Amino acid sequence: MKKYIFKLAFVSLAVLAVGCTNDSESDEIANLAQLQADVEEITNAAMAGPWTITNFVDSGTNETSDFEGYGFSFNADGSLVADNGSVTVTGTWSVTIDDDSDDDSDDDSSSQDDGDDDCDSCTVEQLTEVLTACEDWFVDKLERNDTDMEGNFTGYDFNFTADGMVTVTAGMDSFSGTWEASGSGNTIQVVLSITDLSDIPDTWTLHEIELENGESKVDLRINGEDRLRFKNSCTLGDFNGGQTTGEIDFNIFFASPEDFNELSDDWNIVSYSATKIELIDESSDGEIDLLTFEKQ
């Protein structure tokens, strides 16, 4: 599991003094306002504890029993107190808007980060599992010869099967083809062959597999110039449907003892309610950690 030094993140909405606001700016402001409202709602829900840990999977190992008998209280002063009647352990917590810089700020410059080792540990098996686990992938980004072309595939749904078939539907139209992947890590080659579809069939290099709550992406490149990114609104993991977009972090930090320190992370929220909070974290090597709190 990743370990983080806890830091309290302050997120504020700047006062906007502009004569007119375009649609994009309006959407950004609305999205930030919604995220701030979600942060407040999740924070209030967490403080209405206490809670128990009903599932904790760390790097594939179920360690739920380490916290048996402990009640967890998320306090308004930012303290997180675990108590089993004889032992008290104190840490910190917060719910913040994700301030990671892994958004699409450089999406329009596909060659800029082509040298990143985003898929060092990727495998053909992992790619196959991701593509076949979700239905109705769509083209989130397509760039050929410095021209954005994703608009040409609005309304097109792509479905992949483990035996190498791909079916594309767009309204009443349908297309069939094949896909094949070989290699490992950053050298995985994905061959797409789809009859009657231009611009997509080619031999692509797998650049990144990105899995978040409510969002899955498969990013393909050619020579650091052309780019094809498939996107899906599905969540991969042993959870119910998520209620947030992966843009909110549930931060937990315990300095000690060691078993509590394993809980320290900036978790992504998969789902939350008045009685259950489900969290997930995926490390750079593909390990998925799971943490579930339920109302005591």
C-alpha cells in the first residue's frame, strides 16, 4: 500500500470577476460546487459514527481481523480515534477534493508524456480483463496527424470479447472486427481491425490503463503522436455502484502502530451512505487495496 505523510488540504473557490462566462467555465464552476457539496455531505456522514472496519484488503491479503473490536470515530477536529475498550489509537482524517495533477491538462499534447512509464507493469491478461469486464466503451479521445477526431465517433459503442472479437454499434448501424494484444509492459501492441471504420484500425501501443471509481480508461498511442483513448463509466472492483466520480479523497493517517499505519492513504471513495463507506486504492504496480467502514 502507498504511504502518505498527512497534510490537510484546503480547497477554496476563488471569486470570479469576469464580464461574461463561457459554457466551459460554467461547467467547471458547477462541477467544483458539486464536489464541495459532496465533500460536506461525506464529511457529515462520517462524523455520525462510530464505525467498524468490515473489510480491509491490503495488497491482496485480507487483514480485517486486525481491527476486530475497534470502533472508529471521525471527529470534527480532524482526529480519528479507534477504541476497543482497553486500547485507544489516534490518527487524523479529512475528506478533500483530489488535488492530484493527473487530469487531462496535457491531453492535447500526446507526445509530451509519451516517455512516462505509465504501463511498466501492464500485461495482456490485465488489458483483456479490463476491456471485457466493461460494456459499451466509447472513444473519449482520438488524435490522428494532430487532428482531433473523437467527434466522428460520438454515439459509437465498442464491446470487446476475450476471444479477440470487437463489435461496434452506432444507432441502427453495427460493425464487427477483431482485436489482438501481445507483448508486455510498455511494449504491448494492440492490433485493431474493424471493417468500414476509418482512423481507428491500426497497430497501437498500450500507454496506460487507468481505473477509478465510476471511470475506466484504456489509452493507446502510435509513436507518441497519434492517440486513441477508450473510456467507460464502469467501476472495476468488489463494490456496489459508486456515488462519486473518483475526484474526492478520503484521507486517513495513523503514525503507529504498524497495523493501523497500513490504513494510511488518500483513498478514493467508491460508495457512501449513512451506514457504509467503501474505499479503494490502486497502486502504480496494479495492486488494489479495499477498505470498508460500516456503522457500528
